[in-house]
Amino acid sequence: MSNGTIAPVLEINVIPNSDQDPSLLEFTWELIEMGKNLIKFQLTFEQAVYVSSAYGPDIIQVIFRDRYMFVGTNDLAISLQESHSP
């Protein structure tokens, strides 16, 4: 993000299970609260009845695009451990 462009720092995705129709999981989200040990999101699904329904559980994926945007109370960047999917 050092090139001066503005881009989202967070990305939230819903990964449907293999039997789910992804178009049934459309949603919007907003950041509700952020603190030293807490980030709270509100996800609003257009058709919430289909989220993790009879088809099985769906997965919510949160991607932190720039770890330096999250700064601790001591002005040090919060270290976010990377996770890798199998």
C-alpha cells in the first residue's frame, strides 16, 4: 500500500460447502467494534436461512491485507500469524 493507492485492508468471504449454491450466500458487512483484543463484524446476509443450512456448514474467511494497518496500543504493528489452507 506504499504506492499511494487506497485499497480495503480487510476482505471477508463466505466459502460455501461443496453442495451449496454460492449465489444464496450474498452478504454485506461492516466493522462494529475494534479494540486491543477484539474485532467485531456485522454480516448481513440477503438470504440468511441458507447460511450453514441443511447443505452443511459454510466457512467465513477474513483476510488481513495489510498487517501494518492494525497497530497496538504501544504503537507497534500487531503481528498476525499467516494461515495456510491444505
